[in-house]
Amino acid sequence: MAAVIFLSLFISTVWGLAPSGPWDQFNFAPASRVVTPQSVFQVVGSVDGAQELVSGQDGQATLSGDGSYVVLDFGKEASTVGGRVSLTVNQASSDSALSLSFTESSQFINPKLSDDSCFSTPTLDGDGVQSLPSPLAEGLFTQTVGEQRGGFRFMTIVSNSDSPVTISNVSLGITFMPQLDDLRAYTGYFSAQDPDFHDPDFLTKIWYAGAYTVQTNTLDPHQARQQPCPQPQGWANNATGGPVEGTILVDGAKRDRNVWPGDMGISTFTEVVTTADLESSKNSLLVMYSTQDPATGALQYSGPP
């Protein structure tokens, strides 16, 4: 028997909010612009109180021993997050040391490397880790704009000293789509059920995954990827993505954080039907027109940097 498809697609002509319904459970966008880890994925070495970092309370964890680490999972199913990490160092000595590494996939969790975001290398060692300033100071640590990570799910916190260090209040301040206070405030919605498929909501999940991906690709124009990349390792996401002041629509939250018109052929339509955001695409087109060669009329293949 042929599968019966129930489809509902709504785009408000006046950009009103989409109605609530069972499709809301598939919306990957977080309810707050400050998110905390969802779970502890892995503990290696001596980490006392790791679960306290995801308890939602003011819990503390102590890492003891060089090479001990805890892997925190910020994700929901296959979704990622992006922004500036904050954590509190509650207790540390003069020779305590911490570093952070990031990855989208659990296959690439590594206490000494992050998955590549600035440029791709066959050995996946282009980014390395972010070492917290030394000597490690007690109090609140927050990444700078340039240090922010564009797209990740797993963050590994590593002790690089035998001196114990106690931390708490691990969180992430989301930086993408800054013009939207409520990231879940979609103007469009989608629901398609196929009762004969192994996952009846498969198409609905794909639609909302695409919607959230485009949200993560909507950036402040002063948070593009620096080129050339820091050497010998590292990343820097505080470059200027074009001569505009509003948000821009880039081709990727983690890597190539700049305007690529080819990607806009899909992402612009996605953003219009999900969040009714026309401003980001308009600004991205202005960025591309700013690259036009006055002699030939040719446009660059991508926006700056």
C-alpha cells in the first residue's frame, strides 16, 4: 500500500509566528541564548564530580592529574551549538593548567586536538586546543569573540598539570542570529508523516534540521573567520565579513564563516520560510556587490575575508 503523506506547510504573509503543534518537538533551536551541557559523555583519569557540571545547579568538579579530562555533550540528537564558552575556576594553584578542545562528532573527541575549523588538514590538527591563560586565575573565564567556536557538540575540558583544579558553571553564550531574541520563534512550520516508513517523522526532522542549520549560519558581520589562520595552530572568528552592519548569511557556522553566493541559492529560501529573515540575505548580496571589479563587472566567488 502506498504511503500516505500528511503534509502541512505554512508561511504567514504577514510574518506572524507559526502555530504551536506536534512539530515543535523537532525544533532544534534552544529556548535560551545561554545553554548548558546536556550530559557527560566521557571521563578519563581523575575527575571528581563530573556530573555536577550538567546538574543545572552550582555544582563543582575537580580535575586531578595531568591528562585527566571530561567530555561534555551540548547537543540534542544531531544538533550543534556555537558561541562563547564560560566557566568558573573555583580553585587553582599557580601551576594549574586547563585547555579546551571541540568537535561536532564523537568520533573526533581528542584532548589534544579540535576538529578543523580554520582550514582542513589530512591529519585534523590545524586547530589544536584553546589553552586558558597561564597562570590560571580563579574566577569567571569567558572566551573572547575571536576565540568563540562556530559549531560544535562536544567540548573536552583537560587538566594539563598534576595540580588539581576545581571548576563550575560551564555554559555557552550563543552568538548566531543575534537579531532574534527567541531562536524558536519560527514564522513557518512543517509537518509530514509517513506511517509506512521506519521513522514516520523523518521528513519533518530533516526540515527542522535544515532550518536550525541556517540559523547557525546567520552571523554578526564582525565575527567572520580570520584569514590566514593563526599559526602554528588555532582559529580566530573576529574578522570582518563585509562592509555592512546587519547580520550576514554565511556558508557554515564552523568553517568558511563568510558569504558564498552559491550556498545562498538554498539557504536564503530556507531562512525566508522558517524565520522570515530577509535582512541577512540582503546584506549578503550587498557584501558580494562590494567585491565587484569596476573594470570587468566580475564578482568574487565569495565575500571577505
